[in-house]
Amino acid sequence: MRVLFVQYAGDYREAVKNLAQGKGDSYYAQQYSVEVVATIAKSGNEVATLCCLTDAPYNEMLENGVRAIGAGFRTDVDAKEILKLVKNYNPTHIVARTPIREVLNWAIQNNVETLVTLADSFTVEKLKDRIRNYRLARLLNSKGVAWVGNHGINASTSLAKIGVKANKIVPWDWPHEVTPSDYAPKTLPTQKSVWEIVFVGAITELKGIGDVLEAVAILKSEGVSVQLKAIGRGELETYINRARELKIEDRVEFLGLIPNKNIIPTMREADVVIIPSRDKYPEGFPMTIYEALCARTPIIASNHPMFREKLTDQTNALIFPSGNSAALANSIKKLTSSPDLYANFSVSAATAWNSLQIPVKWADLVNRWLSNSSIDRQWIISNTLSSGRYKQAS
């Protein structure tokens, strides 16, 4: 087999290099996914990864036996150029971790065995969204695509809503080394002068960082002191300037990307975790929610559709309208002045976390698809969205 993993971001070569230097994961389950790919190569298969976003183009055989191909795009990706790289590798099997229609169409037309494993949600609000989703669903429903995985149940349900057949959709998850049982429930600190809040994610408008900054400014004007730690890469200069314009630069610390092993401890030290994704952001199911629940630090989240039924207002989180910074500020005030609510959220974190668990891990789906034995095919069938084992969001 010549197996090609196609992904939008997450430079495989860079990840292998960083792990070899002992830097640890930059993103959740990074080492896990690196090792899964390397193990397939060690089994006697030719394996390559193609990453769309890399600092420069490259094509290099790594020491672990995996060929790493970087497309060299910094922002906008040219699908035609990606397809040229795919054709040049000439795979027998493709694991598409990003839904590039040109690649999927070529694979289907050329009888290349294809597995799709996404971490995206799909909206149907605008006409152009419906047209794009219709075209994608037609490709995903093709016999040439064996299975369509998506990260989490709600994201998988969003695939069904755009027309992908439920008996092809397989909800999947990453393995979790840390669980809420590793930490004791928290109580609201008393006599605290500055509340510590944390945001983890891409520093972009659609991820909601601008809404958090505005909420901090509102709270400052009302005499409520909060200190924000913002973790992640993105438009740092833009939001550093935004904080300066709002006169809250002393209340915000932009930490950039930190080792993933430090995320849960940082959340644990904070008083509140903010997850403010805008509705239009194509969330699958953010690892930030899993991590915050593990840390048992109470969550304030937007009402993003992918959070529905997993985060419940007043039960295991406070939910505010997406994009509404005033409502976010009010939620922060409410949570930091309600000891019982705060303690209840921390206690209920374990139940919420358990409800998120999915039997299929990413490696299971990839390896059982590659095996293609009757037992493995039946196992995948038993874990599809149509199997009846999942509670789906409405």
C-alpha cells in the first residue's frame, strides 16, 4: 500500500522534529497521531503525509520511515496545487483529514481507496454554504469513499444534516490520558481581588478572542478585576493592539503556543475557562472543553451549535449568546459571585466529561479501514451514526 494522509495544518515534519527534541505536543494528541502514522509505515507500507500549511515547500523522507510533504502555503491554499502533489505521490489509499473536493473527486475517479476523518462542523445558513455542502455530500456519499469520520457526535450529526448518509458517518475521538478523576472538585476562592480567566485557541475573531477582550474592558469599567491569559497562535499583533485600544493591556497576557502538557495545569490554576467561539466558526468539538472538564475549572461558553447538549446552561457551564461581549461579562460576574453554582459546575465536570466519550479512537478507524477484514468492517458498521448508540443533538 501507498498511504497518503492529507491534512490542512499540523506540519508532520515539524512535529516529528519537536518530539525528537523533547518539546512534547504542541497540540492535543499530536504525538499520538505522529506515532499512528509511523506505525503504519513500520508495517511495511509506504506512507506519506501532505500538509497544506507549511513555512516552505519540501519533500523529505523522515527517520521514522514516513515521507513528509509540505505544500508551502502560508494562508490561502490552492487546491489545484495540492492535487498535483497528490498525483505525484500516486497513492493507493488516501486518508483525507480535510475535505478538499478536488482531491476527493480525483481519488473517486481513479479508484483510490479513501477514508475521510474530519474535525469540522457544517452550517446551512447561507445559499453558498448549502451549495458547497451539497457538492461535498455528493462526493462523501460516493462508493469510492469508504467511511466519513468526524470528531464528536454533534459534528457527525452536522454531516448528516447536509446530506451525508448516516450509515457512512463514524464519530471518533482522541484517547485521553488525563481525566477529571485526576483532580478534586474546586470551590470558589474567597477574598480574591483579581479573577483569573483563560482562553485557549486560535487568536482570531471567529474563535471569539475579540469578544473576550471587550468583556474584560466592560468588567474593568465596572470595577471588576480580571486577568486574562490567552493561549494560541494567530493574529497576535491585531489583538495586542485591540487590548491597547481598550486600555486593558495590563489585564491581558498573550502567551502564544505553549506545550500541550501545560494546558490542563494552566486551566486548573485559573478561576474560569472561556470558550467563546462564534457561531460561524466550523468547530468539530474543541479539545478545550475536554481539557477544562478534566481540570474541573468551571466553563463559560458561547451557544455554538456544536456545544449543544454537551454543555448545558446552569448545569455544567454558563452559556452566553455568541458574539455578545456584554453577556459574557455578565456571565463572568455571575459565576465569580455564586459559590454554589461554581462548586456544582466543578463537581459535574466528571459527568459531563463521561458523556463525551466515544468508543472509536482515530487510530482504530484508520487501522481497521486499512485492514479491511470482515471483522473490522463489521466493527466500523457497529459504530456508525446510524447504529443507534449515540444521542444526537437536535
